[in-house]
Amino acid sequence: MRIKMILLTSMMTLFLSSCMNIEPTVLNEINIATAISYDYIDKDHFTSTAVTPYYLPDKRVNNVTFTATSSLSKDVRQRMNQQTDKPIFSGKIEVVLYSKELAKHDLIRMTDTLIRDPSIGNTVYLAVVDGKAQDVLIKQFGNVDKGTYLSNAIEHNIQSGILPKTNLHLFSYAHNSEGMDPFLPIIKPKNGNPIITGVALFDQGKFVYQTKDHENIIFKMLVETSSNKEGFSAKLGENLFASVYNISSKVSYNIPEPMTNSPIMINLKVEAVLREFTGEQPDKKVIRTIEKKMEKELKQRAEKLIVKLQKLEVDPLGVGEQVRTRTRSWNKDEWKSLYPTIPFQVNVNFEILESGAVE
């Protein structure tokens, strides 16, 4: 019986390998790219840089970059391979970077190439660079694999920072959806280090807006149920400030009359820990006052951001998808006309769970 199972397993392995055209690879015979960047030259050409880590015997990491210019991604890889004695393997790419200038023209052609490449997973992270994307990969920032470092930075900010969930699959899904628009992280090089500064918003595959510092937290709250360990601060009065952290938020929609320009209600339930407060020692009454002030602050930030999104005619929050799932009379073109005219009302329920350390 055991011999039959071994023979069956071997036959299935050979069959699958032949069907999928899988070629065995030896790690020390290839250059494993972990990140790649694209920079705009003109409407027909771009420059691409790939980074491959080499792990030295003393455990140091030497990041080697290859750069080429072309109008097609496949041509770029061929030209990069002409620069090295080993083929460049793209199956371990963790992050793809695009310059803001390139993102302003059209990102969809570039992301479609990734989607059609069977060696690249659909959970790879994409990001827009405020500046030259190439610079992020060329500059050394510590004894680490650059692709893994950037991937970890984005993942960390998704799990407990300012970024909503994002990857190649989610970007493509939002772009192809009738009721939402995609977004990506923005990275800015600062003193040799890549800093995640906000979120890039897209309309029909083109970059149109970058969220500001004070918009990042509320943007994530409006997009998804989330958590944020970093927190935020707000001015509550004359010389009166409060700071909260360990924030968890839940968002829900109330759309009583979909596909009309009647008001849409967005409900935010927020829980947090009070980190600092410049007023008197907070008792229950003071805590409730802080909660009310925070509710007002978040409501103002949210409604201002939504009005800005309506003026830009972009819907990264996916309001259209919320409407589409609530009506049988959905019409994409009609929704595009309605969206900028709809009044939004944001209701915030803010609760402080602990007072923490206060000043």
C-alpha cells in the first residue's frame, strides 16, 4: 500500500510540474529581487530599479541594485539580466514602488503587468514615492534587506498605524469596482530613511491627492474597522490639549434612501486610552468632557475630508459600494453624478477606556 502511495504521489508531482511548466531553481544560481521601483521619463518610457540582497558570511546584508530604461516591463528585466551573471528572479518581490510623477499619468498599465505575472503574488505591497522611487532602493538604510524592510514598514502601519489594508489585489479590485476608488501608501525619503507620510488617492488610475497628517487617522477610521497604537492629539480649548492612543474604531453606514441625494449617515464608534491631558486631574466628569470634545473634533475632521473627496470626485471610502449593495436600481453613471451632491453626516461615539498617564 505504501509503495502504491509513493508511486501515485510521484506521478502527480510529475503531472503537475509538466502542466504548470515549473522549472526548478537553485538559490545560489539566481538573483532574488525583493523590491522594484519605477520612475517616469516620458509618456512612453520609464526607468526601473530592482534590488537583490546578498547575505554575507558575517551576517551583513549587501543590497545590490540593477537599473534599466524601457517602455515595457519585460524589456526592463531582460536589460537588467544583461548586467549580471545570474538571472533576476521576481517571485520573491515584496514591494513595488512608483514615483509620484509616474502615478500622475497612469498606474494601471504598470499594475496590470504585475497581475499578469504568475510569479508575483497578489498580496505584494504597492506604494507611491514622493520624489524619485529609485532613490529609496539605491540608498542604504541599515543592515537589512530593503524589500523586507519596506514590506515590514507598510505591514506595521496597516496593523497598528495610519494605513488601511492595501496590496496589489485590493488596489486592482477597487479600480475595477463600480463603487470605489483605489489608494496606496505614500513614502517620502527623509535623511536617507523612507517615511510613510500618508495615503495617495487615485481617480481612473491617476494620482490626484495625498492625505495630510491630520487626515490620516480619520481616513483609516472611515475606510475600515481598525486599530491604531500611535494615536493622535487635539486642541480642546484655550491652552487645553489631549492625546489618546491604542485607538480602536468601528465604522457603519446608514443609507435610508440609496441612489438619491438624501443624506448618508456614517457612524463611528471609537475607543481609546487617554495618554496626556494638560488640564486638571481627570475625574469622570472631566473624562466625559474630553470625550465630547474628541467627538466634535473627529466629526469635523471626517466631514471636512468627505467634502474634499466629493470635490475631487473620488470615493476611496467605498460609499458607492455601500449604496450598490442596498439597492436594485444601481447605475454607475448616475451614481457618479449623485456622489458630489450628497450631504454626509458623521456621528461619533467616543469612549475613553482608561485615563493612562496624564500631565
